[in-house]
Amino acid sequence: MIGIFDSGVGGMTVARAIEHLCPDLPLVYFGDIARTPYGSKSPDTIIRYSRFNTDFLLEQGAELIVVACNSASSAAADALRFHYSVPVLDVITPATIKAAELSGAGRIGIIGTRATVKSGIYPQRIREIRPDAKVFSQACPLLVPLVEEGWLNKRETKMILRGYLHPLRLKKIDTLVLGCTHYPLLKQLIGPRIGNQVRLIDSSVEMALHVQAYLDAHPELKERLRGKGGASRFYVSDCTEAVEQMAARIFGRPLELQTIAT
């Protein structure tokens, strides 16, 4: 199985994109809703949570781990690769590659959680690919709670977004990385507020393409995953009506969410 974890429902955008591209491969998803958001936690805490999540997914039969959380990718991905023998793919790598390739003027904006922005990993990775790039980062700590509550079209959400995006508009960016897997759910609000001429990099789509490319490059793993078959499973550490509604909205169908204790 392909194991996927996130701090909440945002990683389901990655799971849905992977399901679309790899429909014959079963997934096991864990959303740590009880401890969301990760973006306000210390790196040590994020690493500890990420190891718990990975252990759980491996117990469920995962042979490939997808870190569908930017905060965990920035703080814990290297620690997970050191500790575990299975492949660990982080959501940041494919988004940075795409941003560096797509930006015409090399003026790239990043929005993410405090942990992701503080890590500096996006500017670092982008400049490794494109040294001439100018990268501007903006922490958006209120967006994850708003998405988790299902406030996708509220006036308050639009006002908060406008405030977060205004400094990036002043920088005249031509490309914006949605550096949190919750943010694609706000894409229709982000586009007009950052400017329709700015290209948006959807980290969930880029992550799914990255997983597909990785499996194509490792056909033995792909065949092993396909051979096991079975239905995809979805777990959360807490479940509310808002979470169930958001999961159904992302996948376009009701999901059976099983709750586990953390």
C-alpha cells in the first residue's frame, strides 16, 4: 500500500490526486486531526508525531511513505529517511522543481505554515535549482484551521487571505507555491486575490505526479503494490462532522473514516 499522512484533512488532496493517477494501487491514509496544526509545533514535536504516523502506516502494510504535510516534510522528512528503510517522499521536492521551471521572471512566492516558512526549505531548494530566483515567503497560520472548519467561502476567510497575500502582490511575483496541502482547497479564493496572471503551484497535484514518476522508475515496487490489491483505507485521530464533509467534498464520495488514538 501507499502510505500517506498529514496533520489533518489537507493531505486528502494528495491522496485523491494519487488515487486519480494510480487507481489500481491501494492507499492507506492517516490524518492527525487531533493534533493539528503541525505548523505551530516545534521541529522535535513534529518529528515525534511523524514517526508515530509512519509507524502506524507501516503496521497497516505501507511500503512507500508519502509525507503529505509541508510542515512535516520540512522538519521530519530527513529524519524519517534516516530511521526507516522504506522510501519516503516529501511534498516539498516536486513543488520546488515545478516552481523553478515555471517561473518566467524568477520571482516566486511561497505561502505556508509558520514551521514551513521558518525552516527556509522552499527558498533553499528553489535556489539550488535556479540560483537567480527571488523567493518571498509568507506564513499563513490561520488558513489551516479555517480549512479544517470548512470555512472555504466565508467572508472572514477572504479577508484573511487578502491580508496574507498583499505583501506578495507588492513583490510582483509571477508564481505562487501553495506550500500546504490544505491550500488547494482555497485555490479559487487565492487566484483572484494574488492576481490571475500569477501561476499557482498546487503541491498536491505535483506530489501525485512525483509518486507516479517514482513508481514508474521502480517497477518492482509498483508491481508489488499492485499485486497486494485490497481497498484503500482512511484513518484519522479525531473525527467531526466538518471533517467528514470535507473528506466527501475532496473525494466526491462519502468516505469511511476510522478513528485511532494517538
